Amino acid sequence: MAKASAKKTEKTVEELSYEEALTELEGIVESLEDGQNPLEESLNLFERGQALVTHCGALLESAQLKVQKLAGESLISFEEDPE
């Protein structure tokens, strides 16, 4: 019965902050790696995980666009090797 009440209070993926989504995603990965879940539950976890990955990616992209807008031409790429 406690599991059902936890489902009711679970936030939608879109309501989660990046940190909340990442923490939940890490928990899902651990649970799936454990391999002790029934097939249906594993599929539900995988589906939620995919939604979390998409949400995290969108939040990161949004943050990157904000930084680019604020920094303008002075944006420095972290991927370039300084010489």
C-alpha cells in the first residue's frame, strides 16, 4: 500500500529540477543493474529513465543557450586544448 501512495506523490518528469532528475535517474540505473525487478517494473523504470535522460538533456541545452547569450562572443569552449 505504501508503494501506491509513493506513486501519487511522484512528480512528473517535467516538474523535476536537473538535480532531482539526475538523482532519480541514478536510482533507476542502480535498480535496473540489480536485475531483481519483475519485467513489467523494469520496463516502467526504463521508460521513466528515458524520459529523465531527455529532460536532463533539454535542461542542459537550455542552460548552455543562456550562457552563450550572456557571454556573447567571449564564450570560451572547454573542449579546446590551450596551446
